Amino acid sequence: MSKIKEYHITPVFCLVIYGLVFAASFIKLKNDFSVTSLLAVFVMQITVFILPSVIYKRIKGQIKYGELGIRPFGVNSIIFVICASIFMFCAAVLAGLGSRGGGDMYYADLSDITFPAVIYIIVVYCLLPAVTEEIAFRSVIYAEYRKFGVFGAVLLSSTLFSLMHFSLSSFLTYFICGAVLALVYEVTHSVFASMTVHFIYNLMSVFSQKVLGEAANKADNLIPFVFVFVSVMLLFLFFALSRAQKLLEFDAARIPEEENEERPNIQTRLRSLLFSIVSPGFVVCLGFAFFAGIIRLKQ
């Protein structure tokens, strides 16, 4: 029961993240592609995601980098990471069409942009969010829930990740992204792998979503558009699953059976999942995300 009680602390940590993200949304930074703006965004990202993660882990005890997934992913994982990135992008585009919400991601206008601006956009809108959000939501939140099974960890961490964006119309898009990133982390045991997938996804979204959105709006019929993305999505899903199976088989052969960590039985996992969903911390996270979403709609 001690672990189950500890299980409810994670949403409280996530609530701190929500509060900082919400407060940061009222800080208007100049988007002038300058070094000063870059440093300001860097400090904000560190303050919102990294510092709370470090403090949370320190409160719980000594920080063990292995538990945070701070390890490189092997060459064998590169194909899996690329396939997962393309699958996630296609799935997010299709989910955005269905919900008519593409999220609040910045879209670059390639018609009038300079090289320094491209570097700024890549760092601020692609790299920094990928690094800082993955540390908070995969290294910490997913890893905490993982003690009670993969299904519950993916479900709860993806829900909290999606709620963090305070957008009901884009909930499905972010949930899918969170689930893919969590599974990438699970298969590779490396937060750098999920960071890479997140970065590639951000890169494709920032530099293509504006063009794709305009093309979809001008199209008389979306069936060919949907058909192409569904085909590409399923193709790369097949490749990703094939590579994931090989990586998992390699892990199973490499790790002796006696070294495998014991997990609670299925009844304990399901009970922990149910208790976590109705726990005060998780319910408050839902309420805060709903409240923040309404406030942002009024801005």
C-alpha cells in the first residue's frame, strides 16, 4: 500500500508544472529572434520543467540517472526512432483534422524568413520543448507510473501531458503524441530517444503544418489527403512495431531473468490505476486544466 499511496503524489508534481505553464503563458516575450529572447525562453523552460523535476526527485531521495532514462540509445534504435516520429506526425495531423484543432504550436512562415530566424525557431520551438518536456513527463511522470504497469503509465502520463496544453480541441492530438513518446521511452529505456522523436515531430510540425493547413482548407475533397496520411502512418507504424519487437527481444535475451524487477500483480495494477484516476491530485489536475483552457480561450 505504501507504493499505491506514493502513486498519488505524481499528479501533485504535475499540478506544479501546470501552474508554472499557466503563469508563463501570461509572460509576453519578444519574438525578435535575438540572443536575448533565446536566453529568456531557455530560462523559462528550465524554470517550468527542469527545476520542479529536480526538486521533486531530490525530495524523494537520491537522484539516480539510470531511473531517469539518462542513457544513450543504441544504433539499433535509430530506425525505430525515425519510424515512430513519422508515425506520430501523421497520426497528429489526422487527429487535428478530426478535431479541427492543430494545437497551439508555432507555425513558421517560410515565405519570408532568414537563416538566424530558422536557427532560433528550431531551438525555441523544436529543441527546448522536446528536451524539457521529456524530462518532466517521461523521465519523471511516466517513470513514476511505470511501477504499476505499462498500460496505466501510458494512459495516465499521456493524459497529464495532453492536459498540460490546456486545449480541449487538441486533447486527442497531444494524447496520441504522449502515448507514442511514452512507448518510445519504454522500448528504448532512454529519454534521449523520446527527446529525438519529440524534436523530429516538432520540426516537421513547425515547418509543414502551415502549408498542410492551407492545402487542406483549399482542397475540395479531403479523401485523397486523408488517404495519403493514413497510408504513410500505417506503413511507418508497421516498421516501428517491427523494430520495437526486435529491440524488446534483444533486451529480454540480454537481461537475466533473475534481474528482472518484480511488478505488482494485475489486480494491484488495476486497483492502483482506478485509485489514481479518482485521486484528489488527478482530479485537481483535470479541474485546473479545464479552468486554464477557459481562461486562455478568453485571452
